[in-house]
Amino acid sequence: MAILKVFTNKNDGNLAFHVGDKILNVEKNREKLKNKYSFSMENLRYMNQVHKDSIKIVNKNSGFLIDDCDALITNEKNLPIMVMVADCIPILLYDEKREVIATIHAGRNSTFLNIASKTALKMIKKFNCEVKDIKAILGPSIQKCCYEVSEELVNIVKTSFSEQFVNNRNIDLQGINKMQLNNVGIKDIKISDYCTKCCGDDYFSYRKSKKTGRFAGIIELKD
């Protein structure tokens, strides 16, 4: 068993149907991923992400588009699951021993709702994963250097999490998600330091341009 884990970039094209791109273009971009990364793209499951904390378990009987959720979990082989982002944090969780994977859309609202830790806890509850075996990867996203928010949101972070995640009106979503994962016992956490807004033009960024595509985090259990 192998676990394929990939974060796409602009060179892979836009992977989302909902941002005004032609359907054929998106389908071609997704098909290219199949050849580039050897994913079973014909079995791809992806989400209608709604910035909440709904987590759904999927299998081969699930529809291809999973509605109204921001995290997917599966233990099915050859069933890639995908999260699409353009500044929000794409998080991949995986347990190699139990052979369980998850993908998470950790935007601001979902982070405030503790979606990362809730997903890990669901892996533990539903699939008997042990927390010591769960690993996490946080992909490229907007970083604390550029993520400026309102005073109201700053106060929410200070009150709900800690002042350590605030610098003037900038907040540290990566730090909050890491803390949440640490709080359930996950220690093996890799975090990309690439800021989608200021580090270059390798990834789509909604803060740079509201009319933009989406890159993805994709994970799959392979036979």
C-alpha cells in the first residue's frame, strides 16, 4: 500500500468548475493530473465547500461531488479525495497503519470551528485510528505575513485561541490549525511556508485576484 499526496500549482491549471472556467478546460486539467501523478482520477471525489465543519466519509458508492462539506475521509483504495483552495489551507491527514486518509478545507471559518481536530477525531472514532499514527500536511496558503482581517475577527482569535496568533490585524491560521491538531495529540505536522499572496505566482490567490482558479490538495490510498 502506498499513499499518494500532492499539492497542485498553477502549472496544473484550474481544477474547479465553480469559478467561471469552461467545463472542458477543467476536465482536461484534471485528466492531466491522472497522467502526471498517477492518481485514479476517474474515481476522484471532491467537495462543494461551504466554509463550515461538516465532515463526510466517502466510498466507491458515494457521488463524485460531495455536497455541503469541508472535509472528506476514506479508507477505500484507489479513491482519491480532493480539496480546492486559493488562499485557504489545504490539509491532508493520513494514517498509514489503519490505511485511512482525509482532506480538509481549512479556511478562516472552518478553522474557527476546529475542523482539523474534528476530522482527526472522526478518523479515530470511525476507523479506530490511533492519534500517534496520524500525520498531517498543511499545503501552500496565505500566511500570517499577508492575512489581514477586521478588528472583530482579530478579537475572536484573541478570545477563542490566543494572542500569540495575532500580529496587529494579521492572524496566523497555520498556527491555529497546528495547535488544534497538537491538542488532540498529533505531533507529526508538516507546514508549507509558501504564502500564496506574496511568495510568488505559483499558486492561485483570491486575495490577489477575486477572479482566479483553484489549486488542490489530493490524497489517495493505492494498492
